[in-house]
Amino acid sequence: VSTLQALGLDALNLPGEYHVASAAGTRHSAQAGVATSSNHAQLAPGSAETRNAAPGPPAWQASHSAVQDSHGVLPSSSGAPLPDWAADLPYEVWRGVALWLDLASLRSFMLTCRACLLALKPTAEFHQEWHAMWYWPDAIMEERELLGHSWGISHIAMSADGRCMVSSDRGGVLRAWDLHTGDSGTALVGSNAVAVAAVVLTPCGQYAVSRGWEDDLRVWDLHQGLCTSVLRGHSGWVRSVAMSPDGAFVVSASEDRTLRVWGLPEGGCTSTLTGHSDYVMAVAVDPSAQLAVSGSNDNTLRVWKLESGECAHLLTGHSNAVNCVVITPDGQYAVSGAADETLRVWDLQTGHCTAVFQQAVQGRGHIHTQLAVTPDGWHVLSRGLSNLEVWDLYTGALTTLAGHSQRVWGMAATPCGRYAVTCSRDTTLRVWQLLEPWNCVAVLRGHGQEVYCMAISRGGRYVVSGSHDGTLRVWDLAKRMRLS
């Protein structure tokens, strides 16, 4: 309020109610352009009395004694007095809260400006000028090679905070890495006797769940570097595993035609979901952790209510095995990929198929085995034989990004949704721009053999890749794009 009045904007209608407490115990509030003193005398907006009135320091700047003198009348945003414990808080606490709010507001303002500018001028040259403004800030890491595995890397998983990473190899060994300190990697004791196919991490980064080419899953405590439990119950190989957004449970899909829900970190099976008549190949959990969607070789998908274990919807339409499924960030739709060379979009509330995506030319044996949705929910990524396919979820338009000379093994989108990264058998990674002119903006070279897997940091600035040469590499996308 003080700043607005100093700028001559005291007549601006302010939403809500803002209160400050002065050392004398007076109170000023501004609501809908009206300033009111402690004696309830109303001052017209823009009047001389309003401009000359001293509003007093903000609440977090008032000294402890001043707050005590006001008899605990320091009000909250709703106008009610704060409790005694809040009035007794020292000045440093209120200052820290205000600083945090200022930083949050600044970040929101910058993201809003960026979105507006991109909408006004969505060109490659303009967007490259803004490529360093990522969705979340990443701690600065150095480009380097990570050594420790003696077999080819099979999977990479990164924690939500971007600090911890777990890599697995075809020899059954897992290693935990601290990307910020450059820790050389700690081998997890009790590693699998078979090759590890995939790893998922809890959001906090403390626990990991791995699946191999076997019936069991394993839970790892990354802080202790130990396997805390083995999840037994499936009678067929586990084909897919999905972590809940809160890290409270995982859902596994198996060749025994069932899905199982496992609580973490104890690892007990809380429910078994039955209904499919063939191998269950894929599973995904929605952002609310209330629903799971599974895809099977019986050509169908099922939507499950995780709390009750009931099947909410049976999704039919594919004419061949369903290999992969993803859920949009808003939790409203699921996208499935099948061996019938089509993608289908499903409404999870009604169970209806809302769109079918397929290439103009069929019969080329293009089987969808991996999908990814951009965090903004605009596009679905699908890997082709040697290219990246980008589908617009709203129009169904297909954009094919070609550049790799051999098969694409992995893909992911940056958190801002403007870039995608692919890794290939041709030993390179490529960074693609998901807007006009839809081109490759960087090629990452350094591995000696095919690059099989990759992961993107929380902020989208760094990519970690794993190769069949047994090495991992950390890439700084901002630096690489500037060089390109």
C-alpha cells in the first residue's frame, strides 16, 4: 500500500484486504481503494488526507515491542487477529516470510512475461534467447563423465529435486549418485542377480524400486545403500512399474495378468487388481493417486480405482496389443500406444475414446512401445525407428523430427515443454525444438557406443545419458545450445 501511494496509484482497486500495524497501535487497511484508520474514519481514494496519512511499517517490519503494544491486533489476510504465538514471532521471521513471498512473486512474474513473449513471437531465434529461463532453477553442475559401471547402462532415474540419481546396468548393479557434489556413485548392496530393466524413485529421493527380468521387485534405501525388501507375489515377469506422485505406493504390471499395489517403504502388497486376460504390459498412475490405467496384450485398457481395487472402465478400441500408456498432467486423459500402429486418447471420467491418431501410411510395422507427454499437456511424444514423432493432442497434427541415423532408444521433454531430447543407437543425443521451425537445436556427442537411456533434471537444464559403453555423461543443455 505504501509503495502504491508513493507511486500515485492509491486509487487502484486492490483485491482482498491488506493490514499493517504501526508502533502506536493504529491500523490501516486498504480494500477496494478505501483506506481506513483505527478510528474507522473513511478517507476518499486519492484525497490529500489519504496521501498524507502515514501507513506505518509492514507487519513483518514492526518490532517485537511494537506488536506487543498493539495488544496482538496484528490481523491476518482475512481480517481476524493473529494468535498470540504469531504476534510473538520476532522480526526476522516476518522478514523471511516477506522475502519468500517476494521471490515467489518475482518468479511468477517472469514466467508470465516469458509465456506472453513466446506467444507473441514464437520463432526459433527468439526462443533461443530465452532458453536459459527454465521452469525450475537447477543447481549448477559440471559437464562430466560418470564412471563406475562395468556393464552397459540400462536405465536412469532422477529424483524430483534433481539432486539424486540412480543408474542400473545389464549386470544387475545399481548405483546412486549425488549430481551436485559429484559423488562418484555408491553401489547398492544386494543388487539384482539379473539385468535391471527399470527403476523408479520416490519424490523425496530416499527410496527406489527396481524391476528386472524376473517376478520380483526390490526396494532400496538410497541413504543406507541397502535393499530393504523384496516384493514377491507375481508369478510372471514384471513388465512395468509406476510410482505414485506422493511416493506412498507403487503399482506393478505383470505377465501373470494381474497388477499389484505395494505400500512403501515397507513393501507390503495392499491389493491385487485382476481382470485382464493376457499379459499386462503397461501401467500409469494419475496425478491424484486415485486412479491407475493399465494396458494389456488382450487389446484393452482398464481404469482402476486404487482405493477400492475396482475396475472403473474397460477401454476397448485397439485391434492389437497395448504396449504403453501415459496420463496427461491434468489427470483428465490417458494416451495409449499399441501394436496396431495407432494412438488413442481416452477420457478417464467417461471411459470414452476421444481421438485416434495414426500415420497416413499404415502397414510399415510401426509399433508404439514408448510414449511421453510434455509437461504442458500439449503434445505426445512417440519414438519412431530413427525419428521422433510429436502429436498435437488438440488437433491430432503429426510432426516428424528426423536426424538420427539409427534407432531411437529414449526420449523425454523438458519441464517447460518447449524442447525434447532423444538418444539413439547412433551414439548421439539430439535436442529438438517443439515449435516452429521444429528443428534440431543441438547434437550431443561423446559416447563411444549406442546411447540407450537418459533423464532430464528437474529444471530442464541438464541431461544425463547412459550408454552401452558403461559410462554416464552429464550435459549442460544451455551451454550446448549456445554453442550450436
